[in-house]
Amino acid sequence: MVVGAGYAGVMAANRLAAVGGSGVQVTVVNPRAQFVERIRLHERAVGVSRVVQLRREVLRRDVRLRVATVERIGERSVLLDDGSVLEFDYLIYAVGSTAAHGLAGADYACNVAELDGAESLRGRLPRLSAGARVVVVGGGLTGIETSAEIAYRYPSLAVELVSRSVAGWLPESSRVRIEGRLAKVGVRVRSGLLVTAIRADGVVTDAGVLPSDCTVWAGSFGVPDLASRSGLAVAADGRLRTDDTLVCIDHGRIVGVGDAVAPPPYVGEHLRMSCQAAMPMGAHGADTVLALIRGERPQPLSIGMAGQAISLGRHDGLIQATHLDDTARGFVLSGRAAAMVKEGVCRWTLTSMRYPKAYRWLPGPTVPAPISTAR
């Protein structure tokens, strides 16, 4: 059973079915029948991206789909929101991430970390009058891409990006390029501000209130609490704790993949919440389950990162190359060529999930495992 049908869950399910063959029956349990292309939600919010159907377009025919929500995971079964109980031999925990909801007044904002929030924003933006202020909160990839997309699609709106920093993890030269291109498309960047609350009429910061006719939350991510509700070991942020092969540390028949999983730091500390990490984690998780079925010892996780692709409107972007540990390298591509690369990346993710047996990924950085002191 695979719980969740995001990038990690779909890759895991398809790889299990493709490699395991007729000896493995795979059931995916997911709250909706659609696959959410989260890396395109900023596009969906302005109406330029479609919804992908799970059954028809990304899941293999031999993978069963149950549209439901898992309420609790038991020893060898799960309880669904309709009261049904499904049994499993092995379970892949792939519930993904959501928008963090701890900020006061968060309900006043649309969020683009989830499909429902993107759809809400998609319906709201066309109703705004010329000159209306749209404030996007969050200087990470989601906030950058969302603010640029809105400004490009609705040039009559006054779009502002508010955050303590914008792309603060990147080298200064890359940050300067991003801010310059945001300004070119019509986004006013307000960095150095800490957002403390959201109101119906604006955003509260440590420097005062910024008026807003439409606020978009693009801040930090959180994870569902299914693991903790099920009594499984979790990290401080709620992610399922696993060993270095992605097996849950206190349940040998549960394997965790994707954003909602916390493997040991020496194999996973560099893995940010992203499809770039989720897809190889999904494939590795499938390989781990197949090894367990065969009675073999699974291999430790090893995933290397390649770069960060950022869209800045329909015809602009920035590609920041990285080392395997996700730290920036010197190479940067920008402009229309970068936008084309980003679009290619988005299309490649869907193609890769359709051909899971052929999927490969970069090996991770070499980090020694801690020496055991157990006797």
C-alpha cells in the first residue's frame, strides 16, 4: 500500500508494480483522483496549467487507486475516513507536505502549496480591479515564482513580495539577478521584513502594516500529522523517522519517502522538500520494499542534488547549479534559456514517473555514517 500520490508516492507505486511484476499488488490511497503538479501550482493559480488525472495519465494500469484519506495506520492495516479498513503487507508512507498554518490570520490568505489554495487564488485574481495590491508572503522558491507569475499574467495589479530575505540561500550574484528580473516583470520586493500576522485588509510586519487586497501565503511548509496520530516515531517537525534505508525506525513494514520523512542526517540532511528529492526517494523506497519482500538487506539512501530551477514569469527564469549536497556552484543560467530548461524539468518529471524501471538519479555526497557505540 502507498499512502499519498505526490511525486514520491506515484514513483514508488509505479516502480513497485513495474519491477515487482505480478508478484506484487500495489494499492495507492489518496484523497483525490488527480495528481497535483506542485511545481506548477503557481501557474495553476493564474490559469495557465491543467490538472493531471492520476488513473489516466501517471499511474500504471496495474496499480489500484482508492480515493480516500487515511485516518490512522495500524500494525498491518489502515483506517480510512469512510470507516473502511484496508490491510497491507508493506506500507509506503508518502503523505508529502502542506502549507504551514501557524501564522495568526493565515485563513485570510490564499496559499499555493496546495491545489485548493491555488484554485481559490485562480478565482480571486481576475476579480481584482486595476491597481489592487497583491502581497505575496515568502521569499523562497514558491514566493518568487508565484509573485512573478501573477505580475506577468496581471500587469495591472500591484504585486509585492514580502520576506525577511529573497532567495537568501543563493549566492549574492544570483539573488541580485532574481530581484532584478522580478522588478522587470513588475514585482516590488520588500525584503528585511518579518511577517507576524495576516489580516483581512493587510499584512502585519515588524515594521508596520502593509495594505493588501489579496494576500498569498508562500512561506514555510509543514507535514500532515498522520504518523504522530498513528503512534509512529516522528522528528520534532512531525516527519516520520526512518533508518538510512528509509525503513521506519519502529515499524519494519513501513517505508517512508518524500517530504514527510526524516532519514538520518548523514544521508538526508541536504535533501530539501522538493520533487528533485521526492522522486528518487520514492524509487529508493520501492527498491527497499522489494528487498524486504525478497528477504534481502536494503541499501542505504544515496541521493545527490543537481541544481535549482526557478521560473520568473512565462519567458524568464534562473537555473542555479549545485553540488551534490545542494550548495551552490558557480554556473548560472538565466533568461529565456533558463525558462525553457525549467519547462523541460517540469515535463520530465511526469515522463520519469511513467517509466519507473529506467529512472536513475545522482549518488549523494560522501558523508561517513556515525560509528556505533553499542556493545
